Amino acid sequence: MDRDDKNPEELLMQPGDRLAYRHGLLDQGEAAWLQLLAEFDRDRLWELDGQLSCVHWMTWRLKMSRGTAFEKLRTAHELARRHIVAHAFAQGDISYSAVRAITRLDHPHPAVDHALVELAKAGTVRDLEHACRRYQLCAEQERRGTPAAANRRGINIRRGADGYSTLEVTAEDTELQELLNALRLVTDHLTPVDESPREDSPAPSEAAGEAVDESPREDSDDTGRPTRGWKKAVDALLHLIRTGLAHLGQDTTTGADRYLVHLIHHTDTNQTELIDGTPLPPTTASRISCDASTVTHHLGTDSEPLNLGRKTRIWNTAQHRAITVRDHGTCRFPGCTNHITDIHHLHHWTKGGTTNIQNGILLCPHHHTLTHNGYTATGNANHQVTFHRPDGTTLGATSPR
């Protein structure tokens, strides 16, 4: 850092004080940026770039992860309506970490915000998070059973890097108990009474006459959260799903591809992966082919789909599958991650366009409508497609991942 970048007072600071001073400047800049972000979203200016939301715009234009963009936008809107916290942040009295912790509270009284700001000034962020957690627990007890609590119901999926992922289900206590009872029932049905212990299971104590309990366990720590067990519950859950699909009479051979497992096989490298790009070991790919309804797509040396079918105005099943594989089942519009898509002719059929793979891209319904109402897309779908705004300016370009 050049000495010219420092003011006279900063030149006299100790290194630690100088770091703290500069960090305060960063927080003040972040406060101004968040205020601008809230105004940008309130005025829906991201629609000028054809985006579905401000979060989509931030992931595309600012290169943020979706989680980071959502957190920044949430914080910006909270600061816009919680002036006590916003003022302290803009003055550099509290850090961005403290602001994140305080703004996670749902509609607290202004007196609560004032007390938390004072705590943030005097204590550490850890002290502040502990106070916020205690307040949140008390507030949730008062709101339990209200419509706001029902909004927490849902399923969250976190992809792992080691071949395993986490499925998190948030449901009412009665719904959870119903699921647990069903898993116990199916586990008992799938586990023979005389099943011998697995190699990775501890041997039963014959002297004590103890039996091995293979049913789902609800072991938990002092917070009540499950810590281990439930290995066979995964088999039971998959069995329930497969039985349910069979009961629905879903015929997976009639083109309902969204219910199938798509395996992508690269002929040049002999590698297999899922449609989202997750690599699969040969043994796993072989097992999936035996256990589930699958469609295997073979890609050539240029990663272009082979055997694409005939040219027609209506995309046939082979072409639809090929385009889905190439675009990873995701909308090609810049910044969009929607998986509910249609196939769009880059060169419109009514204007002489052909129904070839290189002329078709996946677009979500929103962006498909935009391309028929002013926005345009040009290029080769197998390589790069450039999108333009209604005024002709370039919005961005995308290529198959």
C-alpha cells in the first residue's frame, strides 16, 4: 500500500489499529452498497436484463454463489426497514458479521435492535449470536402453531463432494412421526428375522444374550438432533418411493423422462455421469441400471449427442433427450438455473429454421416468452448462444457446460 493512500492520522497508527481502521472503511462501503442493492431490487431493475429475480441477476452479473446473493439481498432489505441497525452499520460502529446476525431475527421490536446494537459494540460476534439465538428460541415458542411456522415446511438438498448428499426434511411433529413409523414398518419388512450381522456391525454379545437391533434408531445428542443410525432407513425410504411409483402406474417407457435416471456416457473417455455432471464410478452406473429406470445417452468426441432423430417441426423424443443432456436440463438464458424448460428454435421455424439439435436450446417458460417478445438469441446451440435485449445491445452469451 502506498503511503499516499493514508491520511495523516492513519500514518501514526499501529499496524493493528490501521487494519481495524481499514476494515471499518470496508464495512461503511458495504453499508452503502447494500442500500443501493435494496433500491435496485425494489425498483426491479434486474428485469431490464431479463432475469427472473435479483438473486438470479447477482449470480450472473456479480458472479456470486446463490447462497451469498440471497444472504446479501436479505440483509439489504432488512437494513432498509431497520433504521437503528442501518445507522450503526453506516457509521462503522458495528461489523457486517454483526449485521447479519441481528437481521436474521424476524421482526423484532426496535428496542431489541437497540439492545443488540449496543451488545455488538461492546462484545464479540459470538456473544451477539448467542443473544440472538436465545431471543429466537423464545420468539419461536410464542409463534409455534401459527401460519408463519408452517412456512418452514420443506425439503433441502445439499450435494456432497464425496459421492454422498444430505436430504433435510422440515415437517410438523405429527408428520415426522408418521414418516418414522412408516420407515420402521418397511425396515422390519425388508430385514429378515434371522439376518446375520454385517461385517461392519459389532458382533452381538452371546454371553449376555443380546440381539442385534437393525431397525432405525433415533440416537441423538443433548440437543435432540440425530447423530447416528438410520442406515437401513435409506433403503426403506427408497423402497417406499419405488412402491409408490409402481402403485401410481407410471409407465416410464412413454416419454416421461423427468421420472427417469439419465446416464451420460462419453464414448471417447468411457466415463459415465449424471445429467447434472456428477461423475459415477462404473460399478455405481451398473448398479443404477439394474435398480432404476434409466436412459443412457452416448456422446461423441466433441461432446455432441449422437443419433439425434429426424428433422421435424416438433422435437421428437430422441432430440428432446439429446438437447436436455447437452444443456444439463437447465435454461440457457444468462444467469438462469431453472430446470423446468421448453425447447426454443434459435432460428424460428416460421422463418425457415430447422428442427436440428444445433438450432434448439432449453429455455424456461419465462425466458421462452421473452425471446418471442423482443429479446433474441443467435448462434449454434451446440457451442455458444448470444442473447440480445430488445434494443439490440448484447446481454450475454452461454455455452454448454
